[in-house]
Amino acid sequence: MILISKYLVPKGYVGITLFPFIVLRQSRMKDDPVLINHEKIHLRQQLELLVIPFFIWYAIEFIIGLLKYRSWRLAYSNISFEREAYAKERDLKYLEQRRFWEFRIYM
């Protein structure tokens, strides 16, 4: 389900996925198939890890990235979940082909 809220999406981002919702900053973003696919990849990741462990793992990777890179943007872009989503966001058939529990490290 897609929700629109400029208050739930952190500043500097266009969308956020909080299972089972995709929250977008602006309603026109619903028409962006690449963005929606990116967020659907996150939905699958969250489902596979039973939601709460996903966010714990995500936060741990982010904190480690902040310590390593001392940069919010670099820490964010090096989270394994984000690497997968960015690597496959333009492949609109990706989720049809991706097996459940298929986890890959994207560099």
C-alpha cells in the first residue's frame, strides 16, 4: 500500500518503506516505476527478515558505515539492502525472478 506524507519521509529522501507501507513524499512519485520497484525490493527484504530484524540489521550496518566513512551519505549507500535495491531498481522483473530468501552482497 502506498501512502503520501511529507512528514514521515526524512528530509533529503523521496520515499521510505515501513512494512507493509511505501511512504512517498509527493503523490506524483507513485508514477515513477523505478522508485516504486526500489521500495518494493525493500518490502521483500523486510518480509524475508520478519521486519524487526531487518531494521536492526539496517541500523547496525548504517552505524558501522558512519564510523567507517564519517559520512551520512556514504554510510547509507553502503548498506547491503540499499546496494541491492539500487543495483536492481531498474530491472522491473527483478522481484519475479528473485527467489525468496535470496540474499546477495552487492558491491
